[in-house]
Amino acid sequence: MPGTKHIVLLLIAVCIASAVWGHTIINYAMEKAPAHEVIGYYFRMGVTHIIPEGFDHILFIISLCLLSNKIRTIFWQATAFTVAHSVTLALSMKNILVAPGAVVEPVISLSIVFVAIENIVLNELKAWRILVVFMFGLIHGMGFASALNGVGLPRNQFFTSVLSFNLGVEAGQIIVILLVFGLIILPFGKKYFYRKRIVYPLSVIIAMIAAYWTVERIMVL
């Protein structure tokens, strides 16, 4: 797709340019809690960050589901997204890679616009979309880190809490994928009208919502 290479290069530049040292808030209450409570607390937080609070991430995942009616292909995209956001989430929480929300949030909404438009202009999934999804996942991971840093992390269970949060996010994403597949793709994916009456309208609506978010987020800079 024209412009894909430029978008990938832009995302790489954003990641590199935003590598600055930051400060992670400490969750003193969780430092005194047993491991199973820490795991449950951050896992639930990860799930709720997607369902019901992460409407933008939900729209991104829905967009990933619409270009193919094969569950394996959908999960390949989701896997690339998960690996990417796991990397930047961990790096961000260790203060190795930190990006301001004023940069991350508009790019997240732009990623939704991009994928939604792809669903309209492409008839089938292209191999390079996995790379694009991976790059967008890096940006989404910084957004997840911003939410996680809002409540802080226990110093004595840092990796446990980050892993638990990430597993919660993954669980939320899987729920969205299964719902889309079960309610939309499975009953309608092979119908002759699927793209015209379902993929196109849904993608247009998602793109318009995300475009509005992009403008709104840029305006508050």
C-alpha cells in the first residue's frame, strides 16, 4: 500500500526520538501484598484497560479482524501486536523508553485510522501488514505503560506486576477477537455481501471515530 514504508519509518523515528529517562511511580500498597494478590490486581487492571475502558484499543483489534475471515490469520496479527506492545511496555516501565502521552495518543488513534482504511482499499491481507501491526503495537505499548504508571508498580514484584498486567491486556484482546469472530465473521464472513455491507461500513465508522480522536488529541497539545 502506498505510504506504508513512510509510516513504518515515522513510527521507528517516534520510538527512537522518545527514548528518554523517566520516573516510575511506586505502588507501596502492593509492595506489602502477597504475590497472588499482586497478580490478580494487575491482571484485572490489564483486562479492564481493554474491556470496557480501552475503546480505542477495542476498535484497533476489531479493525485487525475485518480483513480476513480466518481465525489463524487474525491471531497472527494479534500475536505481532502483543509481542510489540509487550516490548515497549516493559521498556517504558523500566524507564528505558518513555514517550509523552501527547505524542503517543494521537499516533494510537492514527494507527486505527490506517488499519481501518486498509480494510477498505485492500481485498486481502498482505504480508507487510504484520510489520505495520508490529510497529503500531510498539506505540500502543507506550500507551499501556502510561496507564500502568498511573497506579505505580511494587519494586519487589516489578516483573510479576508487569507480566500480570500484560496477560490481562492479552486476555481482553482475545475476548474482543472471539466476540468479533463469533458474532460477525463466523456467520457472515463467507457471505457475498460481507465486505460491502459489513467490512466497508464498519471500517468507515471506525476510521471516522479515530480521525476525530486524532484531531481532538492534537488540539490539546
